[in-house]
Amino acid sequence: MKKTFFIWVSMLVLAVIASVAGTTYFLRSSMKERLIISTTTSLYETDLLKAVETEFEAKYPIDLNFISVGTGIAIEHAQRGDADLILVHSPTDELGFLTGGTGINRKIIAYNFFAIVGPETDPAKIQGMTTLQALSRIVESSRNGTAKWVSRGDNSGTHAKEKSLWKDAGFNLTTLSKESWYINSGSGMGETLKKTDYFSAYTLADMGTYLKYQKDGLISLKVLVEQGKDLLNVYSAIAVNQTLHPNVNFGGAMTFIKFLISDKGQQIIEHYGEDQYGQSLFYPAVHLLKENTDPTIAQWIREYAFFNGTECPPEYRKGYAELYD
Amino acid sequence: MHPALGNEIIDGFLKALQLIFSGDPTVVEISVRSILISSSATMLSVLWGLPVAAILGLKRFRGRFVAKGFFHAMLGIPTVALGLVLYLFFSNAGPIGFLHWLYSPTAMIIGQAILITPITVSFITSAIESVDPEIKDLAKTLGASETEASIAVLKESMSGVVLAITASFNRAIAELGVVLMVGGNIAGLTSVLTTTIALETNKGNIELSIALAIILLLIVSALSISINLIQRRRT
Amino acid sequence: MKTILELENISKFYENITALDLVNLNVLEGEVLSLLGPNGSGKTTLLRIMAGIEKPTSGKMRFKGVRVDEGDACQVRLRTTMVFQKTALFNTSVYKNIAYGLQLRECSKRETDEKVKEVLKTVRLEGYEKRQAKKLSGGEQQRVALARALAIDTDVLLLDEPTANIDPKNVSIIEEVLSWVNKEKKTTMVIATHNMFQAEALANRAALLIEGRIVKVGSPQEIFALPSKLLASYAKLENVFSGISKSTGEGTSIVDVGDGLQIEAAFDITGNTTVFVRPEDIILSTNPIVSSARNVFEGQIAEISDLGAIVKLRVKAGRDFTVQITKRSFNDMQLNIDSKVFLAFKASSVQMV
């Protein structure tokens, strides 16, 4: 009796292990090489990366895995060696990432602008003002109870931008954020926009995400303050240092970076959204910087997102000299 | 502002049904992955949970009370908390990072298995304990050895074991925190019903989210109903 | 006759309770030994030790001459089996229940099928193989438990109050089966019972256990000859009365048991005595009874217990009497609580405790 029982049990155990192993194998991506990219939410939620992925995977046998988290978390992932590459848009944080030693071979790939968006009725009447003026007006109106502000509150690139703008406008963010009209979204750009819409508030948004959500009918906010140097939004790609994290797919990361800055990659960025939204959501940066096609903006980018006069100081480069002039 | 809320929901609902019945590939892919991952997790948790529960239920040893208490306490563990801990473990900077299981279905299966083990163990232990204590002696008096008698008790608790499996699977397939943190919700690789519902709603894919929510409910209901029917027919 | 089971100074202690105290008992091969004693006297514990599912705190036990109290009582468990008072069945079919013991002993499917059929026939439940064991009536369940025990052909069969809480029809079937098994298969049996009539009918010997000690071993008649109210209380006799008996000089006596009740008994005794009357020997009627019965009393029904085929009544007639009638009679007479009834029983039905 005991014998038959144990035979049954062993068979069952084997069956379980076999099916679990089989399932794992089945669900796993193909034997292709894998590239893990932690990215800012604005690039992901606009589906730009989906377009990039389609083209890239058609050309290269690399499986792209995007994890949409926000600049702050993306950098953290990379610090732990959990990402091979990050796509972010916060120069201050990026510098720290490079100087810390984990980030190498930074390339600026695209740019667009932030904007202050708000309800159509514009209760604080900020339309047409400069950025800093608008922010002051918003604070005033909010304290009067006629307006509200939604902040990303998630250590993302957009949040970093917002924080620096508040600082430039002369506000102490620690005390400001505690005021009742200041709402911390704690989530990505898309979710933040929806919350802003819901509360009929103002917020700082990148144009890419805004346009997509606006055109998709998910929000009915208006752009009230746009353009201008202080609203510049620059996206870069940074690879993870293989010496520090031997397991990262450095080769794959560089292949991807090279693709992004290639004519094809830049083309995808330039035209993404044209058909659906009537205008592009992002602008390609490589050609602009190299040939100085728009000197004003090129200069803005250099002042805002360059370190020591270059997008990637030589001490943070590893091979691939052809990427930098 | 928005169109009447009612319209949106009904619209979404109808489009969702359309997605389901047309066999939309994304919907199918995500559903299949959810079921496979949670089933595997359930099987694993029963594999290691059943022996543990058998010992807890049948043997009297010192510390038994503490052990049972531990599993009861872990019943309510918040999924995000567990997800975070597991992420730190699977992370390349973590102790088992060398396995490179982060952001893969493997990590999700293991993570969910760990999450539901307290359910499996607690339920099965309970089922064993509610078996008439005389059964063990009865088996022995019919000639059974200690092991054989324990097996007889286990057999008597079968319906409780089935309940444990159902409850475990339901918890697994419906949880978000663990699969999100260790899986990363990577499209085409680690996105499952719950992660997609939570995050795609943001992207405005309301119909997809509703479709997946309906499917999730259907899966859970179908399982419970079929288990019920099978048990009814046996007794 | 040879001794098959030998218990030497067996004691069993739990925390602060002494269940068995220096029990010395020999069970002879092929006999039917009845264990008598009140609730809590240790009968169940003793049976469990004999069955090998409980270990004595001290003492020695020998099965067929071999020491079995040390280590795992494996041998004992394979050659003895026990039927519990509260029927314990597996939650599955009758067949699977009975087959369990056979499968433990690695019998082939064919052998198992045959054996199951054979024992079901013995307990008169032919064709019940596929029925769900737990869905049968109480009596049928106990018969299945008995069949299960018989199927494994053990040397010793231990039964703990096998017919307590079973309806009379099933009780008689079980008693007949036990008789038959002992006669035909020569199976040794130890039966714990409250029912002295059962003990008398089935057993060759009886052992009286009181508070964990064996008080007397002998034939059932010898045990019942013991003068004591103690015997009455645990023999679960009904209608027991104590009083002063006065001989009538005509071979009978009148026993004054108090409360104005005088019972005429067909024996000649003077002095303190305890008597009882079996419920079945009492005739009940709603009309005054005209018969040769010497004891006729009028009373009122105080309690009705429906046991299925029979109905037990408690009648207040000076003292409480327990009377038994068929369901049919009960319905015919349309009896209720407080109904006025007449009781009658012969002097010869009055027995001395």
C-alpha cells in the first residue's frame, strides 16, 4: 500500500515540476537577446516607444523590454543593475547618474516643451504670461480658492522641472506643497493629466503626453503657457556601466542608442504623432545639435542639458568615440 | 467635460464584449498568460504547502502553535510589500540576482507562489484538523501504519484541499502588487490581466481594461462553479 | 483453551486521571469475553490498548505469547481490529470502506471484490457496494463498520458498545452476526457492553470493570449474581426499585418500595432487596387491565421517546416506570403526555438484582 502511494506522489510531483517548467519556458520570450530599458513615462505612454520598438525589432534580433517608471525610479533601477539602459529627461539627475559612475555614453535624442495646462475657463487668468509670472498667479488664485495645482510628485523628470521652476519663481516648495490646493499626484504624466482634468486644476505637462491625451479625448485641458527657454524638455539615453554591473547588456544598449540617433531613429521621433494628432509629439535633437539648424533652440539645449560643454563628458564615455564629435 | 458617465461605461462594456468574442490577440495573450502564471504558482504552492500542512495538521510538536500563527498572519500580507521584498531579492543587486529572473514570468510565478502559500497551508491544515480524530485510530486498527493512517486522514480532508486550491488560485490571479513589481508589466512578456487593467486604463484603453476585467471575473467564477459541480457529483 | 491475549498489570494514567489500574486479564482463544462496567470505568481504554492503538503507561501485554507493549504495536494491529462505539466511516462508498483494510494488506482486486461481497452478505447488506457509506442509517452504518472489521479476518475482534444507540432491528442483526462469526470462524471477541442481556446472550465469560480495576471475572451469570445497586446502575437496568420484602408464605413476596408502591414478586425473600422489571415485560393499556397479572398500577405518561419501530414511555405510577410498546400500538392508543394508562406485569417478571 505504501509503495503505490509513494509512486503516485512522485509522479504527481514530477508532473507539477514539469508543467511549471514547461509554462515558464513557454512564457519566456524567445531565445533572443534581451534589452531592459527603464524609461520615463512620457515616452512610454505616448506610445512613441512602441513605434520605435516595431522598427528596431524588425531590424535587430533584440527583444526590447520597456519598463515605464519615471526618471527617478529609472535611475534607481539602473543603479541596481536592473536596467541595461535608461531614457530620461532630467539633466540634474542625469549628471548625478554619470558622476556616480553607473551611467555612461549619454546621448541626447529628442526634445519638446513643457507647458502649463489648465481648465478652459482659466480661473487664474494665466494665458499668455511668462512661466514664472503664471506660477505666481496660480499660487495667488489658489490661495483665494479659485484654482488648484496638481504636481507629479514622483521624482520624475517632469517633477524635477516643476521643482526648479517653483524655485526660480521664488517659492519654498516644502511649505508650498503642504497648502491645501497643492495636490500630489504621485503618478505618471497621463494619470496626472487626468487628475488635473478632474480637479479642474493646473499642472505642468510635457507636450507629447498632453497632445496624445487631448486628442484621444481623455482630457479637456488647454495649453495656457508654452514655449520659452524655461519650458524646454530634453530627452536622453544613457547606458549602464558594464564594469560596475557585468550582467548588463551593454552591447545591446549601444546598438539601441545608435539606432535612436540614426537617421531612421530620428525620423521616427520626428514624425511620430503627425497622422493621429496633427502634429509631432517630439522633435529630433541629433541633427539639430550637430548642424545647428535652429541656433536658438540648439543654444537653449546646450545651456540646459549639456555638462561641461558636451552631452557626455569624456570621462563618462566608454568606447564608441564615433558618437561624439 | 466628459460625456455622460453611463454612456461611457456601456460603450466600453459593449466594445469589450466585441474584443472578447472576436478573439482579439492581445486579450487572448494576456488572459492566457495570467492563467498560466497563476496556475503554475498554485501548483507550486500546493507542492510545498501540502506537506507542510500535513505536518502541521497531523503531528504534535513544540512550536506548532507558533508555526500555525505565522501562516495565519501571512494570510493578509499586502501584495505590494511582498512585491517590493521580492524585487529586492531578484534585483541584480540582490542575493539571487545572478539568476536574472527579474522582469520575467519565472519571477512572477515564484512571487505569486510565495504570496499564496499561507492560504494553501492554512486552509489545508484547517481541513485536516476538522477530520474526525477517530479516523486515524480507525485506520490503525484496520492495520495501517502511522504513515498510512496519516494518508487516510489526508484523503478524508480532500474537499478542504480542493477549497484551498481554489482560494489560492483566485488570490493569485487577482493580485497586482507582486506581479507588477517583479514582472514590470512588460508588453508581450510580463503583462497580465491585473497589471494591464490597472495601467492601461490610464492610457485610455478603457475598452481593453473592461474586457480584461470581465474576463478576470469569468475565470474566477468559472473555476468556483466547476469545483462546486464536481464536488456535488462526488457526494 | 489457549490464551491469545495476556494483560499483566496494565495501568494507564492521563494527567491526573487513572483510567486503568493494574489490570490483569487473559483473553482465551475463540471465546467471547464481555467487558462490563459503568461509564468511565475504563472499558474503552482497555479495548484500545488491546487493539494496539493506545499504549499502556505501565504493564506488559502479550499476543500469542509474544511481548507487544514495547515499540510499535504493529503486530497487534494487524491481527486485531476494533469497532468503535461512534461509527467511524470514511467519506466514500461502502465498497471502499470495506476494501481499505484489504488494500493495506495488498489483496488483489479480485480477492477484494469477493471478500467485500462475502462480508456484505454476512451483515445482510448485499448489493450495498456502491452506496455512500455516510448516507446510510445509523444501524446500517454500524453494520458496514462491522463488515469492514470482518473482512480482514483478524484473530481478535474488539467491539466497544457496538449496539448502543442503534435501533432494535439492527441490534438483533448485529448480535446474530457476532454469534455466527464466533461460532463459524472461531474469532475471539471482546465486547464492551452496558447491556447485560446482550452479555448473557453472546458471551461465555465476563469481566467487571469498575473505576479502572477488574472487580470480578467469571460467567455472566456469576457477575449478575453480585448483590449491589452498583450492578444495577451500570447494567442500565430500567425500573429498579429498592425496598423491604416480606414473604407471603405462598412462595411469593411483597416488596414495599416506597411511595405507596407494592410489588409482588415470584420469589420468597424477606429483608432488604432490590428488584427490577424489564420494560418489555410490562403491559400497557388505556383501559383497566383484566389479567392474571398480580401487579396492576394506574399512572400517567410523563415522557415519550420515539425510537422508530418502538416507543419508550416513562409512566408515573407512584414511581417512574419505563415501558416499551410498538409504534403501531402507540398510534392505535393515541397516547400523549399526561394520558391516563394502566400498567400490568406478572410477579414472575419481577427479578432480583
